[in-house]
Amino acid sequence: MFTSNPFAALSESVAPAAMQAYVVVMILLVVGGTLFDIWHKGSAAYFFRSWRKSRDTGTRRVGGGEMSALAVRTALSEGLTSAEFGPGRRRVAHLLTMYGFLAYVVTTVIMVFWYPTPAAPTPAILPLLWVVGALSVCAGGYWFWFFIRVDVAAEGHTPLRAMRADLFILSLLASATLGLVWAGLQAAESSWTTVFLGLYLIATTVLFGSVPWSKFAHMFYKPAAALEKRVSEATGSRRNLPAPADKPEMFGSARERPRHY
């Protein structure tokens, strides 16, 4: 399981062209769903309107060199390390899920398109990264779902409570979990392999096909919003917010630990 390509083994019953077509459809669903989400919610119009307002109401201009530096800092901070979460378990859980998801998706695409059959030997590192990526998604995702979510950690709701906003994390966890179970059953030549393959495909289709109704597209909005925030601070507009107070921010009290997110 850790060193064998599950999709190459699947090619004995499913044509590689069918697997590749499925991956292409999932990519198109993400692109189309994101564009629809942008149009439906007016996210792009809001972003550029906020950008122009920040530029027009700012006390100074930001040049091209400074803008590039801000973009690099945003990519390194909010993009690669999720610094906006600050230190703590929420950030760790997010990073585990994010990098696990990237490894899980990228290795899936490589194995399906470049090593789709046993005739093309798969480098052992690829299925290993696929498994590690899926396990990382599960570690970060389940940690977040059961222990870190605001409505569970701060509001006392049961971890089993789910809303439409949870569609992305739930479908992601289902896809990663069922993918691992399917690969393990396939390696063990279990009679349940086909059943869990079907469940895996359903969960994965929901994950990539529900972009307009889930938080999937937020991964594309977050870097743009973080860059706009840095630019507004650099121009002095601060999104029409007051200047920082003389004293540092304080949360909670001497008797109650802070609960801010």
C-alpha cells in the first residue's frame, strides 16, 4: 500500500483513459465552480472596488517594487505558513490539512497521468507521498473537526453538529479517509474493494463538484484578501479603520482565558 500505485492496480478493471477523464472533469468542476462563485457572490468586484478605494483614500502611493515585496511577503507568510492564524494548534492543524491536501492531489494527478498501468513502474516515493498526504489531511482535519472548531471549542456544541459551511472539510475528510481504506483493501485483495472505490469516488466528486456551495474557493480568495490588507496598511488607508491604540490588544481577563479567533 505504501509503495504501490493504487491507480495502476485499478487499471486492470478501469481503463486509464477513464481515470484520466475523471481527473480532468474534477479540475474543470473546480475551475467552473470557482468562476461561478466569483460571479454569483461578486467577490472579484468587491475585491477590486476595495483595492481602488484603498488606493484613492491612502496617504501615500505604493510603487511597483514595494508592491512586489508585499506580494512576496504575503505568499511566504499567509500563503505558505498561514501566519494569520498566529501560533497555536489551529495553525498546525491548518498546515497539516493544507500540505497534506496538496501532496494528496498532486501525487494523484502524477500517478494517474504518468504511471497509469503496471507497465510504467511508479517511483516508490509517489504512493508513499499519496498515503502520507491523505494521513496528514486526516490528522489535521479530524483534529480541527473534533477539538478546534469555534462552535465546539468555544460554544459547547457537539462535534457531530454539521452545517452547509462544513461541506468542504467533511467531503475532504471523507475523500482522504475512503481513499486510504480503498487502497488498503485493494492491496489486501479484499472483496470490499469495489464498494469502497465507489464510496471514494462519490466523496471525491462531492469535494470537487460542490465548490459553489462550500468553502473550497476560499483557498483562492485568502491570499488575495491578505495582499489587499497589506496594501491598505502600506497606503495608510487601513480600510477606514482607526489607527492602532497606544496600548497592546488585550483579550480575556485575569479570571477567563481569551477566546478569540
